Amino acid sequence: MPSPEKAEALLFTCRLKYKIPDLSIFGEPTQLKTLVKYLGIYIDRKLTWSKHVEIETEKAIKTLWVC
């Protein structure tokens, strides 16, 4: 059974102004996020890869400096 506490909602849009829908799972309200991690990939509402590349680059730099 899905867990409402772990649920994340992401609205895909390129519009600057949009109406935020009321979302709920089993009566529990769900907040819209601007960035979510799904299967190891960071996805934002405009479907750009910039934040994913930024986060993964930071992780790689940290890893290289440890060696």
C-alpha cells in the first residue's frame, strides 16, 4: 500500500503562472515539490538536467578530493 508520508508530487510545466492543484493521497494532503529524486535522477518541474548535473558534479568533486 502506498505511503502518503513518503509521496512527492511534481507538476511539469513551462508556464510562469499556473494554478496549483489540491493533491491528496488517502485524504492526506501532498505538497508540490520543485525538485524530486527518482531512481537516482534529480528531476525538476521544467525537465532540465541542470540541477542533476550540479549535484552529481559536487559529489564527484568531493569523492576525488578524498583520494
